[in-house]
Amino acid sequence: MQRKSPGWTALNKKVISGILLVLILITSGLTACSSSSNQQSNNGDQTGSGRTLPAEQPESTQRVQSAASVQVAAKSSGPWGIALDEAHGFVWVAQPQCDPKPPCASAFPTKITKFGLADGSFIQDFAEPDNKYSSPFFLAVNPSDGSVWFSEPNSDAIGELSPDDNRFQQWNTTKGNTPYDLLFDRNGNLWFTEYNSSSIGFMNPKTHKIVETATPTAGAEPYGITLDPKGNVWFAENAKGIAQIGTFTPTTNGNISIKEFPIDSTLLSQPHLITAAPNGHIWASEGFLGNITDFDPAADTVTHYKVASQCRNPPDNCTHISGIAADKHGNIWFTDSLNATVGYFMPSKDIAHIQPLSDANAHPHDGLAVQSNGTVWFTEQFGSAIKGDLVQGPALVMWPSGTLK
């Protein structure tokens, strides 16, 4: 057996001791970093901490959280359109700060606000850039990436907000067209109504190509727009003495053929907003008539239902049925802006359940949306200015399923 020299043994011990010392120093450094990271997390620094806001939790988690109604101050005047992003857990609200006639008296940039779908909590304001941007009215979320698209009637433009980098972009329609309500079709293209020019607009979000098609009836003033279960687009024609709704099959190039249907032989109806029920029936709000209207495309039949409740502020005009949205059970939700009520109609039972809002000045208007779990969201455009009220002024309201019996 070969024997190791004493010099080699001494050198080996020094090397091993050095390695051990380095390992001890590395371990100490990692422990210190971990402690510092934990301290930052405990102090509320979310950068790199892995903390998830309630509004960013999975939708399955959020559904069990929405148990009580919530009213959140909109921190501005005149909240209008609502769009739900259930994939990412957000509620988006347009805040134009004016009421179009159309259009508003002046054009000025305002903001779009992000709330939590889980609890209605305020998350962030996104202020439009100065210069060419103006009051956003209606919103639609692009399901492919969560970007928020909006109409700007005052600027004759369609805008896009990319929330991840707080970036706004804008594309002009024909001057004087005043784009209003908008939606994405199944192919990911954007469609919108153009009130003043009585046209339907198309936009490819990738190429930004815009196509505008006039309605067959001149001066029809298209307002609300919706998508039916088959993927067809329907819209309401709001002009006096027209009393029609229209439809078309969306295309990928924007070239469409529009068909119109009369819904009131007296021509008193002015269809406002519009929604499609799960059974394919098309429903429209009828503003000052106090009605909601059911159109069955298969049978080509129309039925009007009076849903205006007792006047809260006589002798003024006491009803304007504005927002309308169908839930997954086929109930038709609606808002009455002048009478400050919200309710739903059950077609199978011919019964309307209506609830007056606590604030008679709330003015729930075009902002109404129903979440897939039954939660109803709506905006109160005006609201109380009385000091001491629970929520002063404009508000976003969340009603979980079962809030209104």
C-alpha cells in the first residue's frame, strides 16, 4: 500500500476548509436575500412577491366571492358603457363625463376605469391622452388578448386601450359618423353602429381596415348592437318614425347585406339598446314608451311588454327604458334611467320583477351587463350629491344572482 506524504495531507485539509467556508458564505447570502424578500412582501411590495389581487384570481374563485351587492363610487361624472372581461377578472367602465345628444357639447379626453370582477373594487383609472382623444362611451373587450376597445362619438373614432402597457391608440371613422355601440364577432372583427350617418362600421383589429355600410333606410340612427347565438349581428334603429331593427351576417372583409324588420306599426317605438336571448329571440328597449320588445326571427312576430313602474317624480316624464341584457336563463334585464329602477322580465311567466334604487337620482342608463354566473352590473350615471350618503354621485353597482327576487 502506498503511503500519502504529510505535505499532501496538509494541503488537502486547506482546500477542503476553503470550500466549506465558501459554502457557508453562499448559504448565509441566500438566507439574507430570502429574509429581505419576505420583508418586502410583508411591507406590501408586490414586485416579484407572487401576490395575486382578488380581481386577478381565476374566475372559478371569483364566483364564490360575489355574495353581496356592492356599490362603488365611480370617482367621476357620467359612467356609461360596461364591458366584462371574465377571462382576466375585470369590469371596464367608460366615463365620458357628458350625456350625448349626440354629440356632447364639447370634445375632451376623459378616462376608462378598471374594477375587480370579484368584488367590484376600484383598481385603476386609465386617462386618455390629451389632444385628439375624447369622451369614450361604449366598450368591448377583445377576447383574444383582453384589450379594451371603445367608441368616441365626439372624435368620430374607435380607440383601443392596451392595459398591460397603458397604451392608447385611435383610428378615425368618416367625419360626422359618431360611432356608438360596438362588439366583436366570432372571427375577432369589430362591428359598431354609426348614429349620425346611419351606417354600420367594420374594423379589422389587426389591419385596422375600416368599412362603413349605410342602412337601407336613410336616417335610421342605429344605436345598440348585439350578437345572436348563431353569430349574426343585430342592431336597433333609434330614429323617430322608423321603428325598425336590422341584422346582417358578419363577413371577414366588412362587406355586408343588411336586412331590416319593422317592430311597431304605429311607428311610435324608438328601439334603443338590443340583446339576444339564448333561444334566439331579439329584445330591444323602447325608451320613453316604457316597453321592452321581443322579436322572434323564426316566426317574424313582435310582442311589446310594458315594464315601466309607478312614476317616482311626477309630473315629469317618468320612464326611459335604456339598458337591456339577457341572462343565461332567458330573463331580460333592463334599466329605467328616468325612474331609477332596475329589473328583469321573465318571458315564460310574463312577469317583471322591478326594484327602485335607493337613490332616486341615480339614472341607470346604457351601462348594463350580466355575468355568466348571474351577477348583474350597471352604472348609475348621476346620483346623489347629499353629503353623508353611502355613495355620493355616480356609481358602479354589482348585484349577485338572487339579489333581486
